[in-house]
Amino acid sequence: MQLAEMVSISREHLSAVENGIKPISLTTLQKICDALGITLAEFFMDENVNLPPEYQELLENVKVLSPKQLELLNEFLKTLRQ
């Protein structure tokens, strides 16, 4: 399936965004990130930034969690900081 179809925009619109002709809404950008399986933070992350392996592993594990699991994980992490 094409990315434009996945985010419900025309191929022309996506092409215009890619070429800097049209701006993109945050909502559409979020849909693109969802379709690509990345977060907004990852989208904007400098590729030259090297996270320690344990951080990278944490991020990879977090990507597959459900919203409820993320909520539970955040609560757990908060208890560790206390």
C-alpha cells in the first residue's frame, strides 16, 4: 500500500510536501509516522546522535507496547525514580 493512501492524502499532496511546496499539518505528520512505525521524536531525531545500546533497546521495546502498557510502564518508572 502506498504511503499517501495509508494517511488518506493524495499522492500529489504528499509529493508537494516532500518537495517543500506545501506545508504539512501535525495530524498528517503523525499519520505518516504511524504508517512508518516511528514516533514524531524519531522523525525529527538527528541520525548522527548515537544513543547508548541500553537506551536503543528500551526504545525498541517501547515501540510495541499498547497505550495501557505504556501507562503501566510509566507508572513503574516513576516508582523507580523515588
